[in-house]
Amino acid sequence: MNLRLEKVVPWGRSLQEYQAMFGLTDTDLQRRILDCGGGPASFNAEMHQLGHTVISCDPIYQFSAADIHQRVVESAPAVLQGVQATQQNFVWRQIRSPEHLIEIRLTAMRQFLADFPTGLEQGRYLNIALPHLPFADQAFDLALCSHLLFTYSDQLSLEFHLAAIQEMLRVASEVRLFPLLVNMTGEISPHLATIWQHFQDADCQVTIETVSYEFQRGGNQLLKIIALEKNHRA
């Protein structure tokens, strides 16, 4: 993938946010987890410190920690300005203000950057982009994807979504996607209904669950897809 770093807005979330976004239980944290589109989140770093195993995939991992840090520094003022201009689109509860948001995100990204060189050597961060994952069937128990699928429905086609989710289901028995809204619009992704029906027809267990996390107004639901045992044996 010919990714240009100057076109990327790095945006990292913490383990605490992952737990809230994806409804992760203590049992879930013990599972083999794949984080697709993980970006500069501190999820992997914090999980590693706790003795848990996460593999994070993102094309941004082709760049050095120094380059990613520079892009974070360059992007933060524009992000702050954009959020300040659209404050009505967000729920200011756990995150108290646009300035607090930037503080939280920068803290998570600093944790990521400190861990990234070592994690890269250990194979915890992989320069891989959906919809192709170079893992064996059912290599993971749980695949997560936040703020990529559905979020960028105006840029990523329905066909891309279907291929990406099918690939995640190939390598993991369960997939969780968050949120279900298109970026900045507050509207449910136009792909959701078709994706729901597609995987229902494929004999998967498909549910929408409300979670405790809501920052984008109305964005407090995830899509959970579980491949039934007969799908694994197929």
C-alpha cells in the first residue's frame, strides 16, 4: 500500500477506551486479540504491560516512531480546531472538553510511541492493511476494528467492508466493530443493513450491542459477529 503519512491524521485511544468501546470483559482480555487499524493507540502497549497478547495491524506501522510523532504534532492543532467548531456533535461527559480530548489522545499516543520500536521487533505491530490478513484460519479468538469500517463509509465501499469483515472472521471466531456511525455526520452507516443481512445469511450470529462509551453523539453501539462452529469446519 502506497500510504502517504502527510495524508494521515494519527489518533490513538487507550486500553480504558477500548474496554468501553468494545465491551471488553476481563475474560475477553485473556483471549488472543487482533486489532485491525490499531493506529497509534496505546491498547497494545498497555495490554503488553499487563501480560496480555495483542497483535495490531495498520499500514501506518511502516513509518518510524519519529515520523509518526512528527505527524502527531503537526495534526493536533487542526484536530483541536475541528472539534471546537463541532462541539455539538459530541457528548462531553468522560471527556470534558476539546482540550481534554487532545490531552487524552496525546497521552495514549505517547504510550504507543514509547512502545512501538520494541513492539515492532516483537511482532506485535504489523504493517498490514485490511482486507488481507496473512494469518492462519482461526489464529485469533477476537478481532477488533474501531473508527475505520462504518466510520469511513463514504470512502470505503460496501464491497471493501464485506471483504474486510469476512477476512477478520476467517482469522478470528468473533469480530467487533465500533462505532456504527459515519465520521462526523452522526448517521448510521448506509452499509450496516446489508452487512447485517449478509452475515445473517451466512449463518453467523449478528447482534448490535449498546456499550458504555459514547463520545460521538449517538455512537454507543457496536456490531458483533460470531462465526458459528459449522462455519469454522467448512
